[in-house]
Amino acid sequence: MIARFVLLLVGIMFLPVSAFAQEQTMRPSDGPTNPMLVAGAGPHIGNQFPAQLSLRDPHLGWQLVPVGNYVAIREGGYAMAVAAPVGNGQQVAVEGYTGADTQLWRATNVIGILFTFAPKLAPQYILQTQNGALTLGTPLTVAPPTPGAGGVGVISSQMWVYPQR
């Protein structure tokens, strides 16, 4: 009996990590992982929700859905969107997915699982956390890329971790 228990315990310890996989999601590259702050939505305003940092929900996750040369950042029937005309510092919204240009983003792989996202309507801006903040409820906005350390890449609040399947 003890041998069976030990064998079972060893088997559980070596289960592939994917057996416990959760939905993919986006998080700021420098954000905390315990608790994990991720891209989410705030309280309902009209037919939209403000995009903001929220706590990790293991049942929800953003998907990058290809649409031509762009992606829609989607969670179920919702997508991240900007309002036209797009302005510096404008807050991103979460709204019902329609496939409109306001909901399309150019995903650029910085390195590994780090990405930047530029709205189709305003490629001079990229998705970021407002003022680089990393607290619950921080708005997601768009702004010009800010060169990272040594002039390479962009600052960490403008890069997003997006795990690959």
C-alpha cells in the first residue's frame, strides 16, 4: 500500500505543467505575478468597459485573433478598442467585438513572449499602462513608444507578456 502511494505521489509530481494550464492572458512585462495583474475591464460605462489592470482570473484570457495583417485582442465576444480619432494618452476600452478598425492592433514581437500592440488607426502609439503604474485599476492607454534602457526597445510598461500555446 505504501509503495502504491509513493508511486502515485511521484507520478503527480511529474505531471506535465500543461495539465494545470490556465487560459492565456496579457500582463505588463514588469507587473507582479503574485497576485498577477493582467489586462482586464473595469465597471460598465454605457456599452463599453474601461480597459485597466485587474487581478488574474484563471477562467478568462485574452486571445490574439489574426485579422489580415493585424490582430484583434479578444476575450470571448469582447475586444480591446480605441476611439477614433486616437489621441496621446487616450484610454483603451473593452467593447463588443465587431471587427472594426478601432479594434485592430499591430502586434510586434519584441523578444520571446514580449509584445507591443499599436492600434491600426494610430500606429505611432502603443498600448501601455498609464504612467507606468502597476496597481489594481490602472487604466490601459496608448502613447508614443518610449525608448527603453540604452535606447533599445521600449520601456517595460509598454511591453506585454503574451504566452504562446
